[in-house]
Amino acid sequence: MSDNKINRREFLTRSAKAAAGLAAASHLGNTLFAAPMIKNSKIDEKVFILGIDGMDPGLLHHFIQKGMLPNFKKFLRNNSYSPLRTTLPPQSPVAWASFISGANPGVHGIYDFVHRDPAQFLPFLSTSRTYSPEKNINLGSWSIPLKSGKVELLRKGPTFWSELEKHDIPVLLYKLPANFPVTEGKAKQISGLGTPDLLGTYGTFTLFTENKNENLGNLGGGRIVQVQSYDHKFQCTLEGPSNPLNKKEETSHTIFKISRDPWNDTIKIDIQGKELILKKGEWTKWIPVEFTLLPVFASVHGMVRFYVQKVHPFLRLYVSPINVDPLHPDSPLSNPDDYSQKISKKIDRFYTQGFPEDTKALSYGIFSDEEFLVQSKSVLNERLQAFDYQLNHFNKGLFFFYFSSVDQNSHMLLRTMNPSHPLYDPNAPPQVKNAIAYFYQAMDTVLAQTVSKMDNRSTLFVLSDHGFSPFTREFNISTWMVENGFTAVTDKNQYHKSIFYDYVDWKKTKAYVMGLNSIYINLYGREMHGSVLPDERDRIVAEIIHKLKEVRDPKTGKKVLVGAYDAQKIYSGPQLKIAPDVIIGYDQGYRISDYSVLGQFPHEIIGDRTDKWSSDHCMHPNIVPGVLLCSREIKKQSPALWDLAPSILERFGFSAHPLMDGKSIFKKM
Amino acid sequence: MAVKKIKIQKELLDKANKYYQTAGYSSVEEFISHILEKEFNKIEDGDDSLDAVKKRLQGLGYIS
């Protein structure tokens, strides 16, 4: 940041629209650990938590039995293990919020990836919301915010670390999901799932292609841009975030040039004063890119990685999502504010978007399985570097470290080790077939490293938020709701063309689907178009649940759901008022279709899943339990994710927060 | 550009007339049009618009 310019961060934190919301969090970095220590016999405890998203109990045992995970095998011989009950629904934001708060969704208020504002009937992502600045001053074509916008973390309820902070116990939370923007306080944090890229999305790659036959445009999660060669030279425009300081909110951009070797598979990229020589198949490290918002005064800092897919006969250059640069964080990536800078100075730049594995590039066929695997391994390598650094600098307190690799690769590549999966490819290369084992083995090494740091005052938890199931059949539950009279439509011939509930007849609609596992009653007085009187609510909920339980797949005759539940009966807490009315738990192999999540209505009720995102966990919690390994005896029967917060607190000698409904795993219940 | 008239409460119009110059606009029409555009942008292109929510879910991989 140059000293002779207006403070860019100041500018940016005043604008909620710049990238993913630039929270005006005032962190307490300078007061870190300044308060006097309180005497506590357990103050020197060490609690290590390895959060391995998506680690599946069945796969863990499968790999152990095959002798591929010697450290897990050794650990299990001397320590405690249990499958871990997960939340209903078993979605990552819901599950991790229950882990954090030690409570059910009625307390933390996260019920689904997607919530809706009933008054405006608009969906939003459940973990955070962005608010634009309220006041601007206009200078020519520029609109300068006078009052700050903000990003708000919507997760409510207690956290397991707030009590530790109060007692000056050091806390590290590395990439903890459902925690963006990171909480204020003394805990050192790098934000995880929920952290957007510089465009405000959860990852949007750009593919520059010379091939005129490629589909162009925005794909959602990616964009394809055609480029033309003039004597083997290309000029490419990389679009940045929309410019909140410009009255027309034009998109910021940077232009870079490519020169191609006419005879060899090599290119040269010139971008913002840097020259990069790359061969076909080569990835760059992180390249910083700056997007100007207000000439001279304001810019935002991102970074990208280039990957040369093809050079001849057509150029094909993949550019990663533009991540927020941790060396110049223009959004609240860390606590204290400068913590991401400190870490990246030690270990180099790293992916800052919540889920870095580019699953969309594979889904859209931009990446092959092998290319996706290479990118995923590079994400893991970065994470392992951070893990080494953090583990080696940890002395006491609480250490939480999160890994996304098992989860993201299970979504995309679990099919490659399951011959009964419809998308199984018997001819897939060995490294692809062994991909899941590779990531489990990496976790085996991580376990050994952690154990080596433990002493007699240490406790280790290894946990996952859910396991995995094949996802082979898609349930168009929105269409089912129409055919069963719960959602009414104005035109039976047209409603399949709906983009977003376009043909819904709200006056006659009793209930509608929004999100991955949620149904809402169209309740009068609550919903924008509410038509169901409150005393009718319970009857309609019961009717939906009864009918849903009977749904069978016409192809197999199997039931599609394990169960559906009235949220008012299964949850409790101060956030119950915002809960969906019915929560759906799908059986193995089934999940809501992509189309039904946000108000589209395909013709077919149940169809084949053809996307490579072909394993999932948004089913019923009984289908996809997580794992829990602990270095101390697990005495509680059937432990659950929400039991861990009270258990962690107990290790430090603290009682559970009154809103925590979980119980310590170290006590018999 | 085609122009159509709309009705607006007198109190709101008085306020708009009072503040448009302070807010940096050259006319009250430009001021009101821009306020409306901003509201539409929130719905169509804002960080919490349908499009933004779809893009984020797509980015996560849960829908395509």
C-alpha cells in the first residue's frame, strides 16, 4: 500500500459492493493477549482439532483395512473412535455452525445453504449478507461512499472459543467454515467456507480460448472468453469486480498480452509489468493483479494462477478465480486484520476463496479428471504448508485446522472408485482411480504430524462434518409439489419454462421449495404472497410429510426419502422463527435436483444425474454420518457434532454455554 | 429514450428538490432516476440478488 495515496482499505471498507463485501470489522489486533492471565489449572491444556470435511466412516475403514492408512490404524488401536451424528440437513454450513455453537439450528439460525427473505421473496446465502453503503457523494462519474457498507455474519448463538478468549487462552482457527466474516476478538483466524473471491462469487474461473466452437459466455462459476490471434499475439481482458465507485458501476478490468511461440508449445504472458514464460500443461504460482477503481486513489488487490491447457492449434488458457490477495486483503480474511499478511509472508500466497478446488471447471468439461486432480493437489499442498507452519508455531491453547480436499474430491471423483456408479469409467487413469485414497493418505500424514506434537496435557479430536453417498438420481421436488397440489401454477403448459417461480399462482399456493432440503409454507402474514392461514399450517405440513415419505423412484421402486420433518418439532431455540417448515432427508443415491433449488420446474419428477458432481451429502444424516476420533475415551453413546463444543470447553475446565444443547463426549449419558 | 410520467407524493418531491444538488445531481429527474436504478440493481445485480445467489451456489458446485 503506497503512503502517498488515500488509504485504499479505507475506501474499500466503505463500499460493500467491492468484491464480496468489505466488512468494516474493527479487530482488536493491538490488544492481543494483553489482558492479565487468569489462574486456571487447565490453562496450559493443548487441544488439537483436525476438521476433515467429508471424511466418511466407511471409506476410512476401507482404506485402513487395505493398509493404506497406517497412522489412523495405529491411532485407533490406542484411542477412541465413533461415527459422528451430523445435522439435519447434513449440509456443511449447517453442520459446521452446529459444531461451532454446540447447538441445533434453532440456536445458530443456519438451516440450509439458501435462506429467503419472506417479505421480498428473495433468496440469500445463509451464512452472511452484504449491505451497501447508505450514503454516497457524487463527483462527476464517481460515486464516493460516505457511510460504510458491511458484511454481516448471520450465524448466531455461542462459539466454543469465546470463553477461551475471555480467559486469554490462545486460539487458532484456520479456515473454519461458516465463519465469514471472521469474528472479532482475540482468536487468530483465517476465514474458510463462505469466503468469496474478488468478484463476490464462490469462485469464477475464466477460460480464454481461440477455438471458435467453444460455448462462450458466463456459465455460473466460470466464463469463457474468445480471443483472436494476430501473428500469434493475443490481447486478453480479465474482468475484475464491479466498480462501486463508478456511478454506472462498470466492471473493473485489466488487460494482459500473450505471445505464442509459432513452433513450440510455449507462450509468454505480459501482465501488469510481469513476464511469465509457460509451457503447455504448466501452472503459474499466484500472480498479483490490481484492479483500478478510482484512478490514482483506489484499487483492489487480487491474484490469479494461469494454466496453459493448449498452445497449438488453438490457445486455451485457464485463469483461476480471482482470489483476494492475502498480502493486500481488501476483505476481512483474517483476525487480526493483518494476520493473512503475516501468514502469506511466511508460506507465500494461498487460495483465500472458501472452497478452492475448481469443481465447476470439471463439471463444465473445462478440466479433465486429471487436470482437476492436479489443481486439487496444489490446493492441498498449499494447505499442508500452512499446516506445517501453524503446527510448528503452536504451543498451547486451541488449534483448529480445516482441510477441504477430501470433501471436494469426494464430490467429483468418488465415482472413479465405485464400479456400480453410473459415471464410473473403467479406463480412467490410475491416479484418478486412486484420487480419494491419495487425499485420505494425506490426512494420515497430517494425523501423524499432529500426534507427534502432543504431550500428556494434549487432547486431539479428528472429526468430519458428514460422510458421503453416491448421487445418481435427481428429485425435481418443485415439480412434485405442483403435481401434488402444494404449489399452484398459473399455466400448466408454461410453468416448466420458469426461471424463478415465474408461473407460481401465489394466491392458491400452499407451500414451495427453496434451498437444498427446505420447504416453506406460504404462510399468511409471513410470506410476501402468503395465502395459508396460521391454523392451517400444521395440517399442510403433516400432509406434505406424509406424501413425501411415499415417493418412490419409478426406475427402481425404491423410496426417495428416509424422512421429512416438521422443523418446529425437531429444532428449538431463539432462531426457530426463521426456520423452514419442512426439512427433507433423502435416501442414499438421491438429492434435490439443481433446478428445484431456486424455483425451476423440469418436466420429469426423478431423473438421472449426469454431472460429474456425482456424490453428495445433502441427504438424511443417517446416510452420511461423519467420523470422530479422540485421544481420550469417548464415553457418550452416539456422539454428535454439537457435543464437541461442550467437550472442548470441558478440556479447558469451562462449562458449556447455556444455549449449547450438546453434551460432553467424556461423560456417559 | 422514451419518457413517462409517474405520480409521487408532494413531500417526497419537495425533499428531492431540496437535496438533489447536494447529492451531486444536475436535476431532480436524474436524482430520482438514479435512486430507482440503484434499487433495481440491488434486485437484479446486487450482492444478494437472485443472480448473485445462483452464482455463489454454482461456484460452490451444489447447482450447475
